[in-house]
Amino acid sequence: MGYPDAKNNEAVGPNPPCPACFDMTAVTIVGGHGKVALLLAKELTAKGFQVKSLFRNSDHKADVAKTGADTQVFDIESANVDDIASQFKGADAIVFSAGAGGGNPSRTYAIDRDAAIRTMKAAEQANVKRYVMVSYLGAGPNHGVPKDNGFYAYAEAKAAADTFLRSTNLDWTILMPGMLSLEEPTGKIEYNPQKDKRTAVSRANVALVAAAVLQAPNTVHKEIPFLDGDEKIADVISRI
């Protein structure tokens, strides 16, 4: 018997999450120089987590180090599963917040789909069960983005990666924030908004949500679509 799915209350997964297993302290962030990742690392280290941030460009080491995270220059685009698994050893949880940043479709597929899937396989290989994916509001096979739209490759890549993640044995959570802004954190969000709603969400609030779900067993095997709103993040997470 599995545990309830967020959408239809049907049982999913072979086993329920283990609450005791969520007393975790070591988190590895993939894409550690991204804006959300930097904010997340700072939030987690301030709470006493041991954070390891993986990032591609050695020029970014000082920026990442300022968050308090352990820094590791590591290119997931070229790394194989074994290489990635070696970086994950000792972690209690993985947060995937990497991305190609748009522009080049082939590189978008290489990072947002192919490399992302390798990190999932690596997490399984390294026996790191907890995995949090930063996706986007509206992600999925029925994303509706036209092929001639510059966002199409990203939408396709994220749909494939998220779909693969759901098929794994990982304790996954998929965060689905709306359009990202650089506003200050409010600590409040709107859960499960309309996909076509134009309100944005601050990257800082995305980081706060990621930090909150890491130790919330009730968010395992759940998608969390959200925007900035009026409800405290802790209250939203507690009722998911």
C-alpha cells in the first residue's frame, strides 16, 4: 500500500516516506551558482545544514563560498553517472537547481534533461533517497509551448526530466514556481494557482520553499505549484 498522491488521493510508490529519515543535515545542491541555489545555500547553512554546492565555472567559487557552502567545481554536462554519484556520497538530500539558461536548444536538452536524469540515477546509485527538483509552473508533457517558441526546448527538457524523476524510487518533490523575480522574500506564497496567472514569485521565496520541503515527509511524491501570495510557507507545506 502506498501513500496518498496529491492530485487524486490514489496510492503511489511502494512504501511511505520514513519520518525519521528526514532528520537530515547534509544537502548537495546541483547548479550551485544559480540565483535560487545561492539563496538556498545561505538559508540552509544559517540553519546549521552542511551544504555542498556543485557549479561549473571556477570563477564563481568566491560567490558560492560566501553562502557558507562547501564549494565543488564540477561540470554535470560532461560527467557520467558514476562521477556524479561520487559527488553525492555522504549527502542526505539532493536539490537540482541547474539549468542551461535558455538560448541554445542542444545545450538545454543536454543539461535540463540529460544531465538532470543522470543526477537522478546517480542519487539512486549513491543511496541518496531525498531529491528536490526545481521545475516551473506548467511543466509537463502537455506544456502547450509551440515548437517555434524559444521556450520550447526548455519545456520539453523539463517535461522529460520531471517524468523520469516520477518513475524513480527516490523520495522526490517537484517545485513548480511561476515566473521568477528578484523581489525580497515575503515568506508567503499562493499554492496551486492557475497556470496562466501572471503573478510572479521571488527567487528568495522559492529558496524558502525548497528549504521547507527538504524535511517535510508529507511532500514526498508531490508537485508543489506556487506563486507569491498571502499564506505562510510553513502553513502551506504542513497541509500538502
